[in-house]
Amino acid sequence: MARAAGVSQATVSLVLGEKWSGRVSERTAEAVRAAARELGYRPNLAARSLRLGRTRTALLVVPALTTEFFARVYTGAERVAAGHGFGVVLYPSPEGVGPARDPFDPARASLDGVIASSMAADALAAVRGGGLPLVMLDSDPDDAAAAATVNLDIADGARQAAAHLLALGHRRVAHLAAAVDSWTFRVRARALAEAVGEVPGATVCAEPAGLSVEEGRQAAERVLGRPGPRPTALVCDDDILAAGACKAARRLGLRVPDDISVTGFDDLALATAVDPELTTVRLPAEAVGAAGMRALLTLLDGETPQDTTLPVELIPRASTAPPPAN
Amino acid sequence: MARAAGVSQATVSLVLGEKWSGRVSERTAEAVRAAARELGYRPNLAARSLRLGRTRTALLVVPALTTEFFARVYTGAERVAAGHGFGVVLYPSPEGVGPARDPFDPARASLDGVIASSMAADALAAVRGGGLPLVMLDSDPDDAAAAATVNLDIADGARQAAAHLLALGHRRVAHLAAAVDSWTFRVRARALAEAVGEVPGATVCAEPAGLSVEEGRQAAERVLGRPGPRPTALVCDDDILAAGACKAARRLGLRVPDDISVTGFDDLALATAVDPELTTVRLPAEAVGAAGMRALLTLLDGETPQDTTLPVELIPRASTAPPPAN
DNA sequence: CTGAAAGCGCTTACAG
DNA sequence: CTGAAAGCGCTTACAG
């Protein structure tokens, strides 16, 4: 205890907590700071939490940390949290096999709030009822369980992709749809269908695919191998799927983008690692995390955060071109 | 407090802490459990930490969370931690611009130990001197600061890549070397040079590259565009660099693997997302995280963990082949 | 301007 | 077998 080196416990707390102005003399304050520096003193957070009844810790529930996208969401949330003396604890859904873990051990009891992605619905179910303030990410804004929602303008992104392809002259588009029952993917499907439906003679058909390169490749091979006129463009629900679609095209002897155009969603590093580089809808993952954390902080302040919808942007690259003359 | 619903505080603590056998009657124990269930009682972790002087929290220091590799390291560490009632807090090094954050705010004071990657050296410097138990990942085993080290057999991986290429008939290999001053990359360079040096007439030249697809591409273009006999194989320090190398080859009109072979390190999802799929040295990232956490737990038990070296495996895929006849 | 005291919710000897 | 009490290190009224 820094008390040994000067004054009383209360004074130390005041000075180090920046609440001393007009209550402690400048001389004393400086003495306290010097002693703290000397001793390398750090306040005990457990004691502070106990006293304050808050832990300044948030739980981020994500489907899996091994995907670049959610790693970035975390990064954004964490940065904002740090600026407010908050910490973010991750709760990645148990992926694959393995015993389901208790999300509250050891987190729950020392949590102030939860930020959750709609894709981590299962994990979230365990957290529900905790009565903790909840901010949902990329989710149905009408979900009553969430005190606030931070969304991406996903529908607009799907429309931008459709408009890009339509303007290029494509009329037969296939949608490689993520086989995940989540609000964000339903929105993509609906917006895409509507946008394409507005152009006479244009059609979309949807093909479900698990979220992996391999399953994307298989789904694309199904679509492209089907009898009847072949689609000239593949709109994929994310970049991973799009990478799989490109592999499928190549296997079938089709060139991207000359014979078939491909678009993705996310703009992961993968989008520019593959060749040709992917035309994709960039989702500002870090901004999502940051906005989620801000909303949670607002909630903890007893105020009502505004629902946010972040804009989204199509990045045209080398995987799209006019359809083959034929 | 569950006390209201039954007995004394001490009894509740004993029962819920599974320390009651022979000290509390079965009847009382059951009554306590029932009451806890009823009230949805959760012990306050801050109070427990304060009392026990331990927080059951570890800090994982990594260079950046946005890379799939470290996301997996975290996943492994987290899984082990959870099995022991421990939490893992991430401290990603400040990447790019932005104010350097204080790694101790709010983590430090409530940390029991640190697990750190050698690639996060800068961030670690801030943590040093904290006097916390430290487990280093993929680092120089002679580093005195670490109480334990968890390593990958990186040298063997480099040797496997070299042997694979040499067996295929390659004699001129170039090394796209990560431009990061870290033990793990120095080991790769040395092991590769030694392995190639053992074969008469075989040569390696190293070309530094920043760890991105774009910088990998540029470095590969420098190597391949140089006057004199062109290398027939490119050994890259990671998969990202290898993806860049493949793009460079294609830009120069060279086919992978017919004209030039490429290998990577890591075996990220990226390795099979690109076309052709990458021959690469698979590093068991999750196992590294898990072993790191186990070592830290051993340390916290007052025992001395053994240094670990995890085996590594070359995965031959489509980016390597015999050199062109010529 | 500064200090003594209470109390946050636990766990762990110590009595009984 | 069970309870009363101390104490972990803070912060915040409350005195002085």
C-alpha cells in the first residue's frame, strides 16, 4: 500500500482517481504520485470492482474467432473499450466438437454487459436471461431482446452488387447463399432478389452453401453444372464462398471474369490474395465492433443509444466483367 | 445472498466451492444448492479475487488479432483456460497508427500471468518487469525472461520444405523472408540455408518482404525479375507471402507450379483458398495456445513446466512440382 | 485540506 | 456439523 509512503488511503484513492482537485493540496497530490511511481503501485481491480459493483468488462460473443472478420470486430470493440478503461472478454461459440462451455464461468458474474453477433445465436441463448445490457450486431432491429442494435447496410450492399452486375449486362445471376439461418443472410437474399427482379428478363436462383471454401466450391459446381442456360454471374454471401466459386469455375474450365463473374461480401485479406482479385462488398468490421462498444457504454450510462446503420461499399476489382458475348 | 434462504455465509461458500464433504451435512448441502438454483445465485468474482489474491485471468499478447493464425492461438489458449476456470484477456499490439494503449489498463492489476508471442515483442516490453509469470510462444528458448517456452519445431519445418523441393529436383531456391526481426524467422532462414547448402550445386538467396500479400508479390517480382538464372522455387515465410508470390508469378507469365514452385508456412485457410492450393508447413496454432496456457497454469501451481516443442508437418499440395525441364 | 471508518461479497481459520 | 468474525484493497460519505 502506497499509504506507507505518505498519507492516508483515502487521499491516495482521490489523487490516483483524479478526483482530488480542490480537495487535496497540490503538494500532497504530487507526493502521492511520486510514491506510486516509486513503488510501481497499481490499484487492485478486484477490490475496486467489489466496491463499485462494476467490473468494466464486456463480453463479446462471436461465432468463431478463427475468422478474420470477427477478429476485426473484436479489435474495434477492444479499442473503444480501452479508451474507457473497459476490457472486452471474448466468448467464441464452441465450434466443432468439444464440450459446450459455460459462458458464465468465469465471465458472467463479473460482466457488465454483452455485445453479440447475430451469427452467434446459439451461444447467445446461454447468455440471455442474464439480464445484462445487450447490444446486438448485424441483427434484426426488431429483436426485442436487444437494448440496441448496430447494423450494416447489408441490403444496400446487395443492391450495389446487383446494380454493378446488371450494369455490366448480366441477366442470369446465381446467389451462393450462406446456409446459416441468420438475419444478415436473409436480408442479402431478399435485397438481391428484389434488385434483380426489377430488371425485365433478369433472374436469380439461390444455392445454399456452408461457409467454407470447399463448400462454396461444391455449391458453385452444382450451379454451373446444371442443365439449361448457365448463370453468368455468381453473387456470394462472403469472400470465402467467392474464393470457392472461383476454384469451381477454374475446375470447370471457365475463366473468371471472362466466362463468369464472381462477387463476395466482407473484403477480407483473402479478397486480394486470390487471383483474380475479388469484386466484393466491403463491410467495416472494426467500425461495427467500435459502434457496438459505444452503444454498450451508453447503455451503462443509463442512456438509450441510437440504433446505428453503417454504410457499406462495393469495391470493384478483377473478378467481374461483362458476360461473354456468346 | 443465498444466506437469507437457509444457513450461514460460510456454509454456502463451502457447499458451492465443493469443499463441504465431511464438514456439512448432506441435507444442508442440498438445501443450499436448491436455494442457489432458485435464486439464480452467482458468486461475485471480484470478491473472490480480492479474498484469494488471484484473478484466474491470463493475458495473451499477440501482434495482431486480425490474423487468422493468432486468432487460433487464442482459441486454443482459451479452451484450456476455460477448463480450469481461467479467463484469457487479449492484448493485441497496437497495429498501424493509433495511440499506444497501456497494457495494464485495465488488465494488469488483475492478471495472474502472461502468455506472449515472440512476434509481439514491442507490446511485451511494456509488460516486462511486471514480475508476472511469463510463458513465451515460438521464441528463443534461451530467453531468460521467460519462465517457460512453447515452441514449434520450425527448423524441422524449414528442413522438410527444403527436402521436398530438393527431392523434386530444384537447385535454385529463393527465400521470401519475413522482414520482421523475430527468433522464429531467423530459425527459418538458418535451417533453410543449411538444408539447401548440404546439396552440392544447390543455392538459396534471401529476399526480405513485409508480411502482406502485396509486399510478398513485390518481393517475388524483384527476385524473379533479376538478371541471371531464375530461381525455380520460392520458399515463403508464411502463406500470405506465398499467395503474393503466386500473384507475382502469374503477372510475369509464369505458371505455378510448372514454371515455378512455391511453398508457405502456417497452413491458414488461405492456403486452400488460392489456386493452385499451397504446399505449406502446417503449424498447429491452437496447440501452441493450449500448451502455452498449460505451461502458465503449471507455473501458477508453483511447479516448473517443461519447455515444449511441437512437431510440424509439410502438407504437399499443388503449388510444387519438378522444375521445368530446360 | 486530510483522516478514520464503513462496507462491497467472498473464503478461511477458529470456536462451539 | 455449523456459525461468527476477520480481512482481502478499494471508494465514498462523513468528521474534523
